[in-house]
Amino acid sequence: MLEYIRFGNREIKYLAITNFDEWYFFDVKDFVRYFASKSNPVYEQFQKFEANQMSGNKTSDFYNDIARPAIDDFLKTCDINVVRFSLADVAIQAHDNDDKRVIASDSEAIHSGSSAKAGVNGEKQLLPLYKFLSPETLLAKPFANDSNSLNKNFYAELLHIIGLEEVKDGGKKIISRKKPANRDKASLLESAIYQLEMDIPDEARCESMALRLCITWVNRLLFLKLVESQILIYQKGDAAYRFMSIDKIQNFDELNIFFFKVLGKKIEARDKAILERYPNVPYLNSSLFEPTEDEDKLKIRGIPDAPMEIFNRTVLKDERGKRAKCSMHNLEYIFRFLDAYDFASDSQGGVTSTSKTLINASVLGLIFEKINGYKDGSFFTPGFITDYMARDVLERCVVQKFNETKNWNCKNLDEVSEKIDDVEEANKIVDDIRIADIAVGSGHFLVSALNRMLAIKSQLNIFRDVHGKRIKRMDLELKVDNDELSVVDDEGEPFEYKPGNPERQRIQEALFHEKRNIIENCLFGVDLNPNSANICRLRLWIELLKNAYYTEESGFTRLETLPNIDINIKVGDSLLSKYPVQNGRVIADYLTHDERADRKKDSLKNALVEYRNCVQEYKAGGTQNSKIALRQKIASLKSRMVEEGVLEMFEEYANKTDDTIDFSNSLEWMFEFPEILDDQGRFVGFDAVIGNPPYIQLQANNGLLGSLYEQRNYSTFFKQGDLYCLFMERAYALLKNNGQFGFINPNTWLQSISFSPVRLFLTSYFRWNKIILTHKVFAEATVDTHCLLFTKSKEQCDCSISRIDADGKITPLHTIKKEGISQTERIINIEINQDSLLLIKKIEASSKPLTEYLDIYNGVKPFEKGKGTPPQTKQIVEEKPYVRDGDKPDENWSPLMRGSLMHRYTNLWNDNYWILYGKWLAAPRDKKIFEAPEKIIVRQTGDSIIATIIDAGVICRDNLHICIAKSESLNLKYILGVLNSKLIDFFYTFINPEKGEALAQVKKTHVEALRIPDATEQQQKEISYLVEKALILRKEKVDADIASIAMEIDKKVYAIFNLSPEEIAIIENMISDACNMFTTTLAFPFTYDEISTFCNDKAFIITENANAQKDISAKCHPERSASVVEGSGAEMPANVIAREAKNPVQVPS
């Protein structure tokens, strides 16, 4: 009680009671709920005890008189969870001969609320206790091996070895070459650049190629470490099977031989010397071990062996166990660095005896993702997001597929499972599902889809071995835990492969071949970046590798050959095609009906059959030479299919092709994937399209993207739009009817007025199933994102809105009725509930847009390099000669108003801010705008509407919007009162849901969309009178009555809209919630930077200091919001806010 209440310690996670033999642990949440909450009598009694108001003041008195009776009363009616164990019961006997640990046979297992006898010897009995006593449980620390977390130490040192560093560029982190002073000539990147720069004198091109080469080499090394670790698991750690060491591979020349002469060759085709040196290294049938085009310039054998400085936070230790500080030869450093981590798969559970940090396939996938996104600072997608989306999308797909095929009407997988009576047919139905990620990146979504497909088969009880015999769920269950496939037996123990054991061999083969089947036939990906495609292929190979098995025909000495799965992952531009996607079309029927066309039809059909056969032959595997020949044949057939009739086929539909567009990266969806074509060549579409497309404004890079896609007939295209919108439209075109769509997108398409074409498209052609708001999931992202889970259908349904937090917890919020999302261009605020939405509609029905009454203008922009007449120089922009603080320089200068000099009903300009107006300004406006006798100004910086009235002759900066009456008879003060009301603040949160966000802005389009009600002349006079009073009081700096005036205005605005008490409560509660965003205590005086640390630029409330408003305003950055004293829907001084606002920030004098 003392720690929690007096000292405010909120870091406590568990309470422990012990005599150092018996241990009892209680969750602190239960303690707070039952004893330490303010509503509990014990809390009040403790406060009195602390104040010496009780008869006894000893700790024993508190326990006997207060705590014990409270606990006794509680236990009479309630149960409480407790974790209990006894050290005597978990005594461990050490065996010197094999270092195994055994728990005493009568040991007591860890349990909740009661005792239980373990009764079983072995190390596994310690596992629950070990996990509970770990910092991850007792201190709620993040699990270092969580697939949702990047291992930052591993990542940082790997970058150092390559020769890279992570730096901040604007709001994102990017990977770049180290600064010259920090470069090490023995790093992979510097070594590669040194070798390439003679042949490639262009520095940028040389650096780009060197980096691509380094990524290729690192990918291979990481993959090989996983292969080695997997083999060592199968071989019980036999050192004869290790090959990733400086003892085996002593220089880069030998590493090059290892890549191409060992791993890339079948065992029977290897040289005798190779076989003797590497007798246990498997053949890896992977394009990863084929030379790339870049390696025509430089192979890894060209990297010299040289000493390099070890990373200053290295994982390596010296002989004394201290962090190593010496230099080391680069290749040896790489091997020792990799060996310092445990790359063994953790799918078998348990706790290893090593202290090495685990780098499993999922964690490694995040490393791939980060390094691959080096150019654009992309953020990796946490596993709980990709798995949740894959699960939702695929379960819908499976249910839909069975309903269509079997004419069922099942609602979920359980209902499907109950109806299945033919396991073989059920597998064919599931295997017919086709899933695409059209911006595949590192392949994270496809890996999640793979694992989820296997789990669904297990859930449906149709998982089979290679002979078609079902492996029942009661005997073996496949689940997805933490974005990893978990395989457990009938006793709940993780499955462990043992080569040669018949049943375990059968299961391992089944897992391998099911994965292979799904990867080859169900999963497809496309990315413009070749590195992305390679990494995606690598991740899928890693998933297969986890279940690689030794073949019976080799006497269990050789691993099954990996198939060629790379062909399903294409390099190309998903958005750019010469020929439009025509879902459901038979391509040959587009030809003209004459004898020549008939011959072409036959040729196309034959080419299609041959194309499909070549793809299947390629996937089956083969030698390096045969793979190259097949790839060439496949490319030739695709070219032939395009040339022999596509131009005629699409003649009536074809786009007018701009000769200036480069189609070298285009992807022709109509022919690329034979699995998506039926026997007649008809494009049938995908069952699901999932992913996280790039977010890039089309006007970026001088409009390069905009010009590329402008002529491609995207209905969601507009020049100020974003690339992700085009990806959503492309996904729609690629889907079958009733196909499933799952994307992670920014929320700009919902709330930005200019994105109306996107809203119309998505509300017209998709059924909205779910939207999941992401809360602090992408910690470094600068945009708010959400997960869209839609169906390709014009039949709309109610849409559920939920929130997913950084720990993966999903909280349902509310449901949007389908009527609110049916074919609409209007802004959609998914964060408000149905009652609020109905209220918004009522407000709109009884009002008109502000633009019917006022003309809205942006303010003056004084400075920008290259703008103005004559064009402004850098020196002018830096020195700002046309703007002055202080006294007026001369009569040529005009008063200048900026956002920080105004509040609601307040003009803080005090003859101390001036501008020299003229054509030399970067963006001067027509001066007549500023000569209007009276005008409303609205501040741009902030998350709410803040307006006042100013007189003629005042120039306004571009962080203000100027509103001028269209009619001289218009009552401007009435308009101002409505704009500053709580009702408009509520309405504004609907059209721009940025309340409480950092750097929120009120844009001109938002101001134009505000609503003004049709009021009687009397109603206008009443509000105008109150506004006039508020303006006078503010001018005279009389603050006492401002709050009550604001409340009166609010009531009158409610009355004009004829709101009910329930509707008023909706507005009042939302505004109240927005005012109480956080609570903290700051020592006074404090700076703006200190404020930002706590509030992240959000509005905040100050109390208990009459001078706080003046002092803080002086400390604010002049170009940032000065609305730092804000509460109860109106600008008020601190002493008023202390009365009106709940949970204020306490600022001691």
C-alpha cells in the first residue's frame, strides 16, 4: 500500500510472499482491484493510518486492524489467483556425466490456486517455473525472441559488418553507407566498392551495385546458418555436420567455391575433393546459389581477407568473458558473430542450455525486411498483424470456397468441419485457393498465409500424409503461435523430427510436402524491387527448410531436395500493364473471326499448355543448367503468347499507350501466372489479395509516379493522390467475385476531402467486413494506419471497428451501419460510433456549408526560395528581411497576424509584428482580401477550430485562413459564435479525426466543410450579442465571465439545431474526453520542449498558476501552436480552467 499509494509506483507487476522456501505470487492488478482502489474502504483506512488518525501507528497495527479483517472478508466471497511453489519440491539433482537436470518425482508443479503433483522426471518439468520466473513474466519485459520484435543488437552489428548504419532522414530511419570517418575498408561494402570503382566510375551506381551484392551475400550466409542449425538439431549437435566456421571455410575464395561448387551442385556431381572436404553438406536446389547478374562484375572471392574493427557493442567476448575490443579478420568475424547466436528453430519448445540469444526464422525475417527497405525507410509489419489478417482473410476464403463448391451455407470453419465427409475432396477445395501479395516485400504476409493454411487444414481435420492417409487432429495439431507454425502431439508436446523413426518420418514428410504444395500452388507475389523478390523467396525456402527430411532411399543420410519455388515470386510493377486485366475473359475469343485468327487461337492454346507444363517442370526441380533452360523457354513462351494476338485480342479495350512510358518493368497479369488461368486461358482471378503496399505520394519526385500511372485508367487516380490507392484498385481487378481483400493502409483516404474518388470506389465495389485501427503498432511511422478486411462485392454489410495495440491485443470499439458506407464520396470517420454518426447527419440536414456564407482564403506566405519577384535567394529566406518584430519600421509596413497571436475571441497583436507587403513575397495574396472591413480568421495549427474577428488592414500569414462575408448583411459575429462552439468542434472531429494528434492542422478544405445552421434573426442576434460581449472582455483582458459566455453560446447553438439532451450529452462527452488526454506534473518554470516530451504537441491544461498562460506563451516556438492553455472547448486562462476542466495537469508555482 505504501509503495503503490504514497510513492505512486506503477511499475509493480507482481506481489510476492515468501519464507524463502515457499513462494506465493499475486498479480498486482488483483491487489489494486480488491484493496488499493480509491473506492475501496481499505484505501481510505490506509490514508487515515498514514495521517496518524488511527488508534495504532505501527505497521503491525495496520496489518492486524485493517489488512487482516479486509482479507478475511474478501476470501469469504471471492477467489484470488495465486502462483505457488516450494523450492524443496523442485530440488534439482545434477548429473556430472551428461549435465542433465531431473526434477524430484514428487515435485509440485507450478499452478494457480492449488497444489498439483508433477509425478514426472525430466527437464521439461522445470519449464513452467523457468518461464514464470523470467523477467519477461515477472517484470513484463518484452520477449527478446518475439517474432514481432526486431533483435536490435543483432541488427546493429550485422549492419556494422556490412559497412552500413541506420540514420534518421526526416521522420523515418533509413540505412546508408557509413560516414567517411566511420568507414572500415575491410567491411563487405567498402571492400566491394574498392573492387568495383575501377569498372564503374559513377559513384552512386558503384555504391548501389556494391550494396546489392552485399545483401545477396549476407542473405546466403544467414540462410546457410539456418541450414546448419537445422541439420545439427537432426544430428544431435554432431560437430561433423558443422560447416559455417573459419576452420571449414578459411577465406572468401573458398566461400565462393562453397556457394557455387558445393551447395549449388547435386552431391553425385561434386568433385572428389569437395566431397572429402564437405561430406555432410546438402545440395540446396535454390536460385539463391546461382550467380546473379551483379556477380558477373564481382563475386565474393574478390573480397580480400583483412582485419576489421569489431563493433563497439559486439556480442563477442574475449577470453576473460568481457566484451571483445580487438580487430579480427572480416570472414572470421562474420562466422564468429553468427555463431554467437542460436539459429536453431524454437518450434520444438523447451529451454536450451545455451545462453545464446535465439535468432529464429521469424526474427530473421524482420532483419531481412529492415535491410531490404534500406532506401525508403520502410517499417516491418509485426507478426501479430500479418497473422491476424491472414487468418481472417483465409478463413473467409475457405468457408466461401466450400459453400460455392458444395452448395452449403456454412458461417465458419467449425460448421464446414462438421459437414466434411470426403477428406480428399476437401483438400482439393482448400488447395484450389490462390493468394497474392502484389507488393510482396520480404514475403511476411505469404509466410503468415502459409502457416495459417496449414493450421486451417488441421482445424478442418483434413491434414494428410504423402500417401493420402489422414493425420487426425487428436493425434497431431497444427496451430499458429506468435506467427510461427506450432506442431504438437496428442500430449501437447512439441513435435520433434527423428530421422528413421517411422511415425515421425511420416509426419515430417507430410509437413514438408504440404508446405511445398501450398507454396507452389497457392501463394504468389510480385515486387518491383528484385531484392524484395529474392528475400521473399528466401523466406519461403526457410519455411520449407524447417521441415526438410532425410530420405529413406539414401539411408537417411541426404536431405530431400528443395523444389524451385522462386517462379511464383515475380519481379515487376504490379500497377503497370500494357493490357488491362480482364477478369473472366477467354483470351482467344478476342481474336477476329477469320481463318488467320483460328490458326492463332490454336497456337495460343498450344502455347498455354506448353507454358503450364514448363512451369510445373521447373517447380519439380532439376540441375542448374536445366533450370536456366526452362526459365529461358518460359520467357520465350510468354513473349509468344503476347505477340501472337494480344494486340488484336484487346483492340477494342486496349489503353491508348503513351510511347513515353517505360514498360520494361510491366507485369502482364493476364499471362504471368498459369495457375490463375483455366484450361481455355481464361483469367479467373485470385481468391485473396493481401499485403502492405507502399505509401508514396504521386506528386513525389517531381510527379514521376503520377505521370507513369496517369494514363492507365485508374479511377482512384488524382495527381495529389497516393500510390497505395492504386494498389487497392489493382487488388480489386485481380480478385474473383466475393474474393477477400486485406491491406494495411494509411487513413488519409477516409478523412482527406481530396480522396473522394477513393472513397467512392471502395464503398461501391467492396463489402466492408472489418477495419482494425493500429495503436502504436508502427512505433516509428509518421502516418496513422489501419487494416482493411473487405470482400469484393457490391452487397454492403455492417462493418466492425476494432483497435489492435502494440502487444497484439484487439479491442472491439463499435459497428458502422452499412447505410453509412454505401457508395459515398463523403468523409468517413470510422472512429465515431453509430449514435455520433446519426447526430452528424442531423447537423448536416439542418445546416449549410460555410462556403455558402463566406469566401475562404489562405494567408500570405512571406518566404520560399525561388518564389517571389525577383525570386528569393537562400539568404533572403534565412534573414527574413520583409518581416519584423517590435516597433513599426516606417509607414510602408503593415500589421502582420500569425496563428500564435490569436485565440478564440482574442487578438493578441500588440503593434509588434509587421510585414513589408509587395510582389517580392513568396506568395502574396490580392491585398483586397485584407482590406475587408471585418473578417473572421481561423488558425491552421491545431486540432480544433479556433477563430476570432479582426479589422481591415491586417495582413494574415499562411498559418491562418481568412473568411470574408459574401454579403454585407451577413452577421459575422453570429457565424463566429457557431464556429467557436462545442457543436462545431464535435463536427470538426468528424471531418478531420486528428484530435490530440501531433502536428494536426486545420486545412482550408476543412474550414470550407464546416456547417452553419439556418437560424432566425432573433437567434442570430442572441448569439451575436454574446460574441460581442466575449470580444470586449477579451480585449479588456477580463477573463472571469468568458467560460460562462461560451457555455451560453453552446446552449443556444444546440437549440438552433434542436438537439435532445441525449444528443447534447454525446457532444459534451466527446469534447470532455478530448480535453483530458493526459495527466502529469511538471516543475515550474518549464520550456516548450519539456512540455512536448509529455504531451507530444497535444493540447493540455494548466492549473494552480495564475501566470501560467503568459509565461508559457512566451516560451512557445513562434511558429508552433500557442494554444497550450485549452480546455472545456474554449480558450481560457489557467484560473478558469482549474474550475472547469477535469483531471488537470498540476503545475506547482
